[in-house]
Amino acid sequence: MKPTPLAPAETLEALYQGHHGWLLGWLRRRLHCPHNAADVAQDTFIRVLCAGPYVAPSQPRAFLATVARRLLIDNGRRKHLEQAYRDELELWACSLDQAPSPEQILQAVQVLESIDRALSRLAPRVREAFMLRHLEGLSQNDIAVRLGISLRTVQMDLVTALEACDDVAGMH
């Protein structure tokens, strides 16, 4: 039996029609939850749609899998950030006479989500430098060594990331 040829993906519509079902199955096998798989599949196509002018990938499935993996990584980072915030709130609540109100908590979570979106729009190296510094606690020198860039570049990347965070945090 001959394998079925892959559907061409000359347009975004063709990419969706030809490969959405495959992507959904691929995600179901990895996530073990059809609802989460459907959400990530949809987010994958939204990310492709929002990325700018569509350029047909030479390997549509590999392309979609890469976009989906990056979304899963971003989601994992967001959940890690949210959990760190919840843990910090719990520590605060133990030491304060009055815990933050639900409205204050919601506002803080919204600011964190805005910061996460701002970081996701940055160049991958800038985002990575920010994460290494503020989530993993690496020094600027250690970041430079890990990323194979100069200390000055690390400093400029961190300023860029902090400015992006400040822009969105100031909006709330």
C-alpha cells in the first residue's frame, strides 16, 4: 500500500485543511487530553496567521509541529510563572495581617500575562536572556557564556526585555 501524499500547503487555508487533523492527532498523543490538544492546535494556526505574510513551508507537518512545540514551551513557562507568583502570594499571606484581595490577585495575574505576551514578541535570544536572568537567576556573565554572546549584548538584551515588560506593566 502506497503512503498517502501530503497535502500541499500553498495557502494558509490549504495548510489548515490539509494538516489540521494530523496536528490534532499529534497533539492528542502528546498531551493525552483532547481538549488541550484542540486548544493548542487552534493556537498553532493563530500563531501562524499572526506571524505576518504566509510563506508556504517546504515541510508543513514539521513546521506545524515546531510551532506547536514552541507554544507548549511558552504555556509551560507561563504556568511556571503563575505558580511562582502563587507561591510568593502564599508566603506574603502568611506574613501579612491582610492577604491581597481577589481583585488585586486578578490584576497581578493580568499584568503577568501581559508581560508574558510582551516577552513572546521579543527575539528568541532576548527572551532567553531575560528568562535565564529572572527565572533561573544566572548572572549576566553566565548568560553571556551560555548564549555565546558578549556581556554588552546580554546587557542590551536585558534592557530591551525590561523595557517591553515596563511598557505593558505600566498599562495596568
